[in-house]
Amino acid sequence: MTPLIRNENAATNPLARAIWMSWLAAFALAGLLLPRAPGIALAIVAGQSLMAINFFFLDKLVKLFTHAMLPGTGNRQMPGRFFAYASLKVFLVYGGAFTLIRTHAVPFLPLVGGLSLPLLVLFLQSLMRAAGYAASPLARRAPQTAATSGNAAKLAASFFILALLAIPALGHASDHKAEPVVLAQHDPAQPTTPANPEAATQSEAAATAHGEAGAGEHASAEHAESEGGEAHLPNWVVILNDYFPDNPVVHWMHENEYLVFAWLAGLVFLVVVWIAMRNPTLVPGQLQNGIEWIVESMEDVCGGMLGKHLPKYFPFIMAIFFYILTMNLIGIIPGFKSSTSTLDVTLALALITFLYVQINGIINLGPLGYLDHLAGSPRDIVGFAMLPVMIPVHILGELVKPVSLSCRLFGNIFGEDTLIVVFVGVAALALKASLTALAVPPMAGITALFMLLQTLTAIVQALIFSLLTTVYLYMMLPHEEHAHGEAGHEHA
């Protein structure tokens, strides 16, 4: 709650919430613009201040006017405070705006932008109410997470905001410290005459020979890359490209193999689920029974952490699980490839999960509660003293989550695909050397064993990814629910 707007029931006051959110936006914009354009930053804060003062006096005037005009009050005359507030409003707001514009103390357009920030927030709140999100936690001034800790969460969030605003200033200072290095440039219009023509001729010949050698090495490297070094067995897209190299569609599919197999995995997943669940029966068939068993098992595991929030997050968790599982398993089939064996796909999945978790964290905790969570939720003097250390640590911990999710999934699937390629390659070399007895039985058995292990790893990695997503979502729930859940488990 900003000190310019006070209300006994601040959590349900849309005007108070709008002023508070506009202050946050104004300080964030000013902090980002301060190193490069201090005048614009000052204009935004000045406009926000004028509009906050305007709403403060407007709130007082409306209350006094409403109280005087209520039926049953007898004398319907305006009290003296009404005229005092009106005079102060005209002097401070209109006089301040006139002075700033007349003296050109700040730029005009950023000043108008600062004046418009509370109105913009009120407009967005109106849109949310019209869309049916009137009780959205995004508009809450402070979450119930920190209700038992007084203003500690607000203080921690304030420290966090100040730390974020200090980052651009530090970067600007480091830019000023760095001195540009100016290199002497040669003017091509002025010819240069070498002091020793023979030495120049020899150096040109050496450069020519070095260029030819470099070109030969580059060509040999390209040839070696084209000859071998493949980490995957040939798939049907590669075979199509060999037979139809000039077809643009086939060429695009060959250049985007991982995307093609990711789409194919999604299509296979949808078809399998549709076949299994199109006509659900009380006595399920094998496919329906298998899918229901997987869903019920995951529901039991995730429900123990998410509790009453399970229906909200379970569809996303199961979509991630089944999609990753399908992409992992499809690579075991000869002629196909696992899209999760590339870092592009796994990083995309991890970033989607990261954004989903962070957005739900802001919704569940509220803006201040989210910043308090990132600051480590300090509640004593030691916690606040450790804020300069804990804020970077917690931010780094959040940013590491998508990296660990993507690298773990990529490393396991890519490693097993590489092992399959190695054993198949050894069997091919043995066949080429006419060692059929040595190649076929042992290598076929080892390859089959590794395919079974690859199936197990595909299931385990999909399970780990989805369970870590559940844990990250659990960590973004209000903290008092964590305490209630732990107390319930201990009581049980």
C-alpha cells in the first residue's frame, strides 16, 4: 500500500492496488533508464508522483463529499477540510505540473507517460475484471504467504527491487571505466611502398602457400565430416534425402530432422491416446488400462506434493511426461530418431516449463511474495544481513533449473543413441572383415540389451523431468500451505 492511498481494507481497494502497481512500474522504468537518460527517468517519477498525489486528494474529497451528502446527516454543508484538500490539490498537482512544463525541467512526453501509469494500470484491472479475473492474485498488494511475518516480506521485496535497479547503474559505470582502443587504419587511397621489395615478394608467396594449405585442410575436414562422425543411425528422412536430393520438401525435412520427429512424436501420442480412450469402458482393454494406470500412478505421486492444486497443474505435468516419453521411445524404433537427443528440443521444453513455473509463482504468491521468494524469505536480522549474498544465489538457482532439465535429458538420450551407433558400427566392421561368427551373435545380443536399457532410460528421464516440474511448482505455492502440508504428513 502506498502511503498516498490508505484504506482499512486495502486488499479489496482497486485504486490502492493500481497506485501501488504503478509505483512499482515507475521505479522499474526509472531504474532502467537512469544510467542512460536521467531526465526521462526523473520525468516518469515526477509524473507518477503528481498522479499519486492527485488520487490521494481525490480519494479524500470523494469521501468528504459522500459523507456530507448522505441522507440523515442533517446539515449538508461541506466541511472546511473539503476546501482545504481541494486547494492543496490544485496547488500541488496542477501547480506542480504547470511549473514542470513551463520551466522545461523534465521532458514533456515522459512526464505524460508517468502521469498515465496509474490510469493504464486501472485500465488493465478493468479488463481483467471484465474477463472474469477480478480476484486474480496478480493484483494483490501482498500475499498471504507473508501475513504471519508482518512487513518482512515487503522489506525483502524492496531490497530485491533496489538490487535489480542497481544493476544498470553498475553496468553504466563499468562502461565508463572501459577505455576504447583506437586502431590505426590504413587509407587504401594512399599506396604504400615496402622498404624491401624482395622480402615483400617472399611474404606474399608464403601467404599464398599458407592459404592453399589452409584450403586443403578445410576441404579435408569437410570430407572427414561428411564421411563419418554421425552420432545417430540413418533414419527414413536421411534415406529420402539420398533418393530425392533435389526435392525442396525432402531437403527441408532433412535440415530439420529433430523438428520433424518432434511433430511425429506428438502426432503418435495423440493417435494412441485417441485410440485408447475414444470408447472408455468399465472393463478397460489393455491399452486403456495401461494409460489409466500411468495417469493414476502419476496422480498419486504428484498429489502428495500439490494437494488441492493438483487439478490445476496435472494436465501440464502429464502432457510434458507423455510427450517426452513418446519422443524418447520413438528413437528406439529402427529408422526413427529421438528428438530429445538434441539440446535444441530439450532446452525448448525446459524453457516452457521454466516460464510456466515462474508465471504461476507470480500468480500464487503475488508480485511482492514472488520477490520475497527470490530474496530467500528473510525473517530475522541474519537473513536481511545475508541478502547481498542470497539474492544472486537464489536468482542463479532459478536460472539453473532450465539448464539442468535440458542438459540431463539431452545427455542421457544422446549418450544411449551414441552407444547403439558404436555397437552397430563394430558389428559392421566385423562383417566387412568376414568375421560373421564374431559379429552377428554377440553384437546382436549386446545391441538388444542396450535397446532394453534405452527403453528403461526413456521412461525414467520422462518421469524425472515431470517430477522435477512438480517440485518446482510446489516450491511456488504459498509458504503457509507448505507448512500445513508438512504438519499433515507428520500428524499422519
